[in-house]
Amino acid sequence: MAAGAALLAGLPTLVPAAAQVVGLESAPGSRGDEAAVLLDRARASADVRHSGVAETRGSLGLPDLPRLGGVAGLLGGTTRTRVWWASSQAWRVDTLSPTGEHGVYGVGDDIVMWDYEREQLTRVEGVVGARLPRADDLLPPQAARRLVSGVGEHDRLERLADRRVAGRAAAGLRIVPGDDRSTISRIDLWLDDGTGLPLELRLVGIDGTDALVSRYLDVELGAPPGAVVEPPAAPGAARTTTSTPDLASAVDLESPWDLPGRLAGLPASRTPLGGAASYGDGLARFVVLPLPHGLAHEVFDRARDTGALELDPSRGEAVLVGTPLLNAVVARGADRNHAYVVAGLVTPELLAEAVDELLANPPPRRVG
């Protein structure tokens, strides 16, 4: 499930950087040209200055497994955040809770996390290839940009009725996957009329329920005060620096196998920076996260213990952990060396096909 959650957090690094609006299909009578323009505006909104309060409600129903931190609660509950956004290189997001606040600061390519209760500052250096989602990833603009960055030429665009969100006029856009192997039924967005800033997002699963709803309750356009987006000095705080802030990023860095360029008939859409790779087109994508030997058996056994569904690959063994939106297969080969988590917003059948290929033709060891 870490790999699938990482897909939600890391789509910009897992899809081609040159994704284009050109060629996107439009539904008959859906004012497709206007919809394509809205999609382009959403993609280009990363430097729209604003401040506000947002609320995110998730209903993915992920198991609360060890070493996944607060991901299950983040994607399966309600989170309220306060946002100050000066640019994509300078921003701050505070998660509000009954016991205090946790702040995340964007400082260039680095992230600084401030835990007020523990008096701890953690700096994450550089762009992390694969990682678990944070609260700031699920804000309407960030979540929308991550999702629309993966929209492909066969996905369909439709205009929705305009509405008001957080007191502002907003234009509506619907995106419908063109591949029936996606577990996304539709993505509904409302963008600020003047700037294209996504103000509300609804991600609907194939079962018809809202898997993720994120919207601004209050928003003000314009640059926040410069001092607000600067990390606190906190002279007495404990300080750490890392490039692997969580389980997914650590596994990505340490994964031993050189994954294939094509899997289950789909091309790799990310050249592995570490060991992980994603595959697919448009909104039907999945991630493969090879597991290092020391972690493989723990992950497989724990997935089986949580009641995962046993699969029957041609070689090795595999189990499925599923939700209406996010599915994951944990698999290990007959040699007990090759092991993987294969996950994404796609059907279990597609994941099972990918796993069968990996187990039947084990990838060679990475060089270097």
C-alpha cells in the first residue's frame, strides 16, 4: 500500500514531464476546447500566490500497517490545513489538530518539517523519487496537479457547471479515464476563474463513492508575508537531515533489481532513479517497488496476516490487498530473493498480470 500511496504523492516524478493537452478526447457536446484550456490552466497553477484553509476527506480504507506512519489516517479521515503559498519554491502548510500543529515548509527543492510538540526540525534534501503522501500533497492545487499531470490522449474531458468555492467563482472540469483498467471513475475539479488555481477536487472510484474530496474553505489570493514561509529558527530543537524520509523512499533507494522497460503490455513511464518504476498511460498507471531481501519476507507475511487475498501466479506466490480505488499486490519469487509490491489506481487483474511477468522472468540485479 506504500507504493500505491506513493503514486498519489509522486505523480510528477512518475509520469512523463512533457505530458501534453493536445490530442485529448472530448465528449460530444462537452465544450472540449474549453475543457482542454482549463486542464492546461490547472497544470500551470503551481506559482499562483495564495493563503487559505483547506479540508481533505479520504475514504480509501487502507489498513493501518506498521511503518506507514499516518498514511491510513490521512487517506481515510478528515484533515484540516492552513496554507501560505508564495511559490512552488517557498510555501508553508500547517496541519491543524486538537493537540497542536505540524508544519511543512517548501524551501527550494528541500522540505523542512517542524514538529511543534516534539520540538524537532527535519530537513529532507532534494527531490525524493518515491515517498508516502503528506498532508500538503492532498491540498486541492497539489492533488489536482498531480492527477492531471497523468492525463493521457485517450482520457476524456468534459465541462462541468460553474459554481462558487470558498466564496470565489470557479469553473468546473471533469476528467474520465479512457482505460477501463483504471479504478478512477472520474476526477471533478473546480478552478478559480481568474487564476486557474484548483479550489476543489473530487476523486470518485469505480464504486461511485468519493474516495478523496479536497476543497478550500477559505482562500485569499496574493503573496503571503515572506516571514511566514520561512522555517522557524527553533534554537533548542532537535535537528535531523535525510534524503529518505519514509519507508517508500528508503526502499526506492535500496531496491536491488533492474526493472524491465515494459510490463503487462504497458511502457515504463519513469526511468528508475532508485529501484522503483511506474508503468502505464493516462490515468491507468501502477508502481513497482522491488523489496530488498531484509524487508521482503516481513512485508509479505504481514500482508498475508492482515487477511490479504491469496493469488495464484504461475511461479512464486502473491497476495492482494485491495480497496475500491487503490490496489496492491505483494509478491515473492520461488527463489525467495525477488520480491515486489505492485500497486496503483488500477484493477487487480492488471496488477496480477504484471506480477506474473515479474515472477516468470525475474529482472537482473542492478549494476552500480
